Amino acid sequence: MNAIFITGTAGSGKSLLTSRLLQWYIDRESFPISINLDPGVVNLPYKPDVDVRDFIDVNTLMETYNLGPNGSVIMASDMIATRIDEIQDEVNNLNPDYILFDTPGQIELFAFRISGSYFVSHFQCDNKVNLFLCDGMLMSTPINFVSIQLLASAVKLRLKIAQINILTKRDLLAEKLNEVLGWAASTVSLESSLDKEKDSEYSLLTKDLSRTMKKSGLHQNLIAVSGSDLNGISNLSAALSRIVSQGEESIGGT
Ligand SMILES: Nc1nc2c(ncn2[C@@H]2O[C@H](COP(=O)(O)OP(=O)(O)O)[C@@H](O)[C@H]2O)c(=O)[nH]1
Ligand SMILES: [Mg+2]
């Protein structure tokens, strides 16, 4: 069993990509299942095989503990790890090839609180990989690009498993797509775009951060994917296969 955790900022395309990967593997005669770990989600573009909302009800938490919507979603996310045994049992009974974990809308609730990293490290399976989704619509300037790479690096440090960084919504980027992929692939290209930024103080700071990520091995390439027209999904599937065949010891990703 291979676990694929799908993380990223709110609205970056996690749930849509979960549904697309599910269908991708079904079409290739693998056996994938989907698990919704977002207790606060209302509508999903797929029918989850296991759903954390069956175990944790945000509305009940609101009433019982007199919480607002935000507080109850935080509490519900903190409770995910308490349900790991039930979720593990359901998954073991199904015994799939791929387990697609769709994670809470707000990345910090999963990656930066204790529950999410506990869940990732204690869930039992053969291989684990995290897909970190960088929202294509937020990668508009080289400074934004580096700040999101920094977030991707922080998530990698928290979850401590192999990670693939994905640029989502490639269909909406038009001519910007090659520029953003150029920033990911070439320091020269990124730094020359940073040199053109008006705010030179922040541009220098961003350059330093980017060089530090490169030096420490945290910088990763980006795979551009569209959850809308599926462009790029075969590259993603190939990167996933490489990690699965290399085994869990690989923490590098692409
Ligand atoms: N055009 C386009 N829209 C996308 C893509 N990925 C997600 N969306 C849309 O962006 C919105 C948020 O996506 P969702 O999967 O719910 O994001 P999540 O909060 O990360 O789970 C939805 O309206 C999706 O249809 C994509 O690759 N291309
Ligand atoms: Mg979602």
C-alpha cells in the first residue's frame, strides 16, 4: 500500500487533484482509494471511501464546546490523529494499491499542528509521499514564488516524508507558465527576475532565502499539473512511480 498525502494552501486544488488521481489509477487498473481528512469540507468532487467526517462532526463540536466555525475546525483537525486506528482498520480491510489522503483546507491545521504529522508518521503502509500543491494563481511574482517554495520546504520539514511539489492550475497560467517553471529550474532565471523587482530590499532577502534552500537541498523542482484538463498528470504519475519504486527511504522527491 502506498500513501499519497495531498497538501497545499486553501483552494490550491487538493480535492480536485484527489479526484483526478483516483480516476487516473482506476483507468490504469490499479486499486486506489480516497480518504477525506478535511473535517470542515462541505462538498467534494469525489465520494470518499473513508471520510473523517463520519468520525468527527464540526457542528457537534460547535454546539458542545460553544465554538465558532474556525475554532471547531481547528479542534476537529486536532482530533484527526485520535481516529488513526479506525482509519487504518478501514484501509487495511480494503487493502488498496494507492491511498489518496485529501487534507484539510488550511495547510497549517494539518502540517503545523501535532495531529497531522502524528498521523503521517504513524499510519502504516509501504511507502509515503506528500504532494505539496503550489497554487498557480499565487505564483505571480518571483518573490511570491520563493515565499511559497519556503512554505513547501517548511511542510517537508514537518512531515519528514518524500515530497513532490506541484504547480497547480497550469491551464490558467497561459504564457506565465514557462516563466514560473523557469524560476524553478534555473537560479539564473529566478535571480534575473528578482533583480527586476522594484523593492530591492525584499528582492535581496528573497535571493538569500532561495540560495539557502538550494544549498540545504530543500529546493525542489515543480511539476505543472492541471486538475481541469489533466495536462501534466502523466509526469506526476511517473514521479510518484519513481518514489514508490525507490522506497520510503527516499526523501528527495523530484
Ligand atoms: N482551472 C483550474 N481550476 C482548478 C484547478 N485545480 C483546482 N481548481 C479549482 O479551484 C477551486 C479550489 O479547488 P479545490 O480542489 O476545492 O481546492 P482545495 O481547497 O485545495 O481542496 C475549485 O473551484 C476547483 O475547481 C486547475 O488545475 N485548473
Ligand atoms: Mg479540499
